[in-house]
Amino acid sequence: MRVASIVSVLAAAMPALATRGTFGLALGNENPDATCKSVEDYKKDFDAIKHLTTLVRTYSASNCDTAKNIIPAAKAKGFKVALGVWPDYDESFNQDFDALKKAVPGNEDVIHAITVGSECLYRGDITAQKLLKRINQVKDEFPSITVGTVDSWNKFADGTADPIIQGGVTYFLVNGFAYWQGQEIKNSTATYFDDMAQAKARIEQVAGDNAKNIRFGNGETGWPTDGGSDYGAAKAGTNNAKLYYHNAVCPMLTWGIDVFYFEAFDETWKPDSIGDNGEPMDETHWGLFTDKRKAKFDISC
């Protein structure tokens, strides 16, 4: 699908006077030496990115005491946080849920949302029905806070997530990486817009009359900079990351879609992983900023 066609699809799906999307950053909870971030570490993170955004999302409330430590830092620096729950297993869900029960009450003013699940349908770790049950548990506990889920665009587009949409959940963050689809940088914008358009259309179709209440956003997107690994035709590099940011991410915001970029800072503590292609992947260079909190390129939109 050509970019012009994709833009037309998105335009038709949005109000005529759509406001600009909100930009946020995915934020890790470990320092470059793999120690857990403290309240002061988060404050330093926020100082480094406050000219760009005052919104971040995290992945687990209990791991590294994330909720306990990031909330007071957010209060001190005027930030809002999307907190995460890992629902894949009973132990992880209960630990994160307990951490939220301790950290959230009285601090609702800095909680942008709570996301239950991060690509757990994509990994096949939990059924949509069980995920819906756990989302509802968290919604019931925190009725004044927006609660939803995050998953890969194709799990929304192919109907896997339909039970969650039909179950009344209204906050969806959809991940889309042209890079992980092995796309050349010249095809990345079209791929990204197509991913988001397919997921958005499916969610709103399944929601029916409830579509007017849907809050839709992009939960993760990004491109690895110098030092990262290539993935098929997708070539890592700072120049390609800059092109993707300005040619894909900025236009998505212009069209009124909220975007959480993956990620704020390089996570140089991460070991190599194995990609779907069976090859080792260096995932330590996805940040807009280095692990020293220095911007890698012009990040204005």
C-alpha cells in the first residue's frame, strides 16, 4: 500500500480536526551497570528528556521496584507514567498487582494509564480470555485510572485480540516495527502506517457502538542506531534511525496518533538475544539517547 493510500485510510478513521498525538518514551528500569534505578536515577532520566516529553511507559510494576521508585520521581519532575503489569504468569501478575496496590493510591494524578500485558498475545503466553479477566481485575481495583493492554499490531488485525475488545476494554497500545518486519528504510514509513491502520480499523470495527470510547495509540516503534544489528533488509544505523523518526514517527503524531517511542536510552546492559531469523541480535542501541543521556540526533518534530 502506498503512503498516500495509508494516510487516506487513517484520515478517514479520525475526526476531521484531529489534534496532534501525544509523544511518549518507553523507559527501562535498569542503569547501564544493570543495577535497578532509584528515585534519583529516574529524576536524572526525566531531566534529560523533559524538553521532549513528560510522558513515559514502563513494563513491570514490581521488577526493580519500578512503581515504588518512578512515581515519586514523576511527582517531583512533573511527569506522567504508564505503569505496566506482566500478566503472563500467576506469579508475575500477582507481584505487579500487589506493587500497584501499594504505590498507586494517593498518586493517581501522575498515572497516565496502567497497561496489563506487553505482547503476551504475540508470544502466545496467555489467552485473550484470561488476559481480559486480568485487565478487569486491575480496572476494578483502580476505577479512576485508564486500564488497557499493549500488543503487536498483527494480533489486533488478525482477530486474536477480539475477545478483549468485545469485553469492553477501551485503551489499546499497538506495537509496530517496520524494522522487525525486515523492511528497507525506504519502505519503513509505508509499513508502519499500514500496520497502525490495519489494527485501528479492526479494533473500531469489533468495538461497534463502543468505538467512540476507544483510546488508540502506538505502544512501541523505533529503529536501532549505530552498534545495533541488521534484520534482513532493515539496516541498523543512526542515519536510518533519524530518517525513521522524522519520516514515520513525526507524521504519525501529526495525524493524531499517540506514540511511545522505543526507547528513551540505550540499555547497554542487555545481553544479545536471538532474532526470529535465528541470528544473534544486539538490542542495546535503540535509544534516542545514549546511556549517558545524550541525544543521538535532532529529535524535534
